Amino acid sequence: MVLAAGAGRRLRPDTDALPKALLPVDGEVTILDIALRNLAAVGLRDVVIVVGYAADAVRDRAASLERAHGVRLTLVDNDRAEDWNNAYSLWLAREHFAAGALLVNGDTVHPVSVEKTLLAAAPLAAALEATWRRDPSLYYEDGFQELADRGGVIGVAPIGEVEWVEVDNHDDLRRAREIAARC
């Protein structure tokens, strides 16, 4: 599952018409290409992408992304992506992660070793719903805290030393392009 609904306002003008996930980081290779390549490399072929801002750009590329990476995409629309945060985005996709999911942020560039380490996710639907209903500006990490507050167990998995970056601004995008060239 890839969360790719945010507007990426700090990356304008690059994100005037594109979500962050479709920004190129290695020639024509986008952040989303890396995420899909990594998921396919660990055998995950059914991929849900939560889209919001500039969703049509992802929708227009969906067929070519499926062919390029050997995956089947399901797009989940977040019509409040520009106003509400990612706890709501993840909650919208709750029916798709009921049996387990690997969550990838659509603005991170990292090697496939991360996916190889993190192949399980706890059921979060109720905690995520309580989180975004309480305050739609909260993040899914707040949903994790809600789950823990309810007695759920949150685990960690060491991924070792890997180069990675969350792309929030132009400096991050430059760093992502450096990392992508080595992935």
C-alpha cells in the first residue's frame, strides 16, 4: 500500500500538476516507480495507492506503471487530501489492509531491503478512524499511538543502515535523486 495523496506544497512549482510520488528522481524514474519496484521485488503484486492531490496524474499512468513493474494497482481516492492528513488516507484504505499490508509512503526513497524487513502490519482501522475523527490534521503515527493506548502492541524491525529520505522540500528531492541513482 502506497500513500500518495499529499499536495507537496513545499515542492512547488515541481508539484503544481503532479503529486510528490510522480516526481522524477533518477532520469525518468519517479518516487512511485521505486516504491512499486521494491514491492514487486518482494513478491507483492497487488498494490493499493491512496491518491488525492493531482490524482488524475497517477490514474493516467496506472496502466503503464502496472506493465513496467508487473503489479496490479487499485487506486483509493481521498477527496480531502489537501485539507486532512494521512491518518484519514490510511483509514480510507482500511478494507485493503484487513489481511495485512506493507505501508510505503509515496514520498520516500529507500532500497528494497526495507520492504524485505517490514512485511507485516498490525490491524489499525479502528485506531486510525478514531484518530482522524478526533482531529483530521493528525498523522498515521498518531493512529499508532491510539492503537498502543488501546493496548495494542507496536513493534519495530531494525532495517540496518540504509540511505533513505522523505521528500518534503527541494533539498530532500535532491537527496532522493542521489539515493535513487544508487538503488
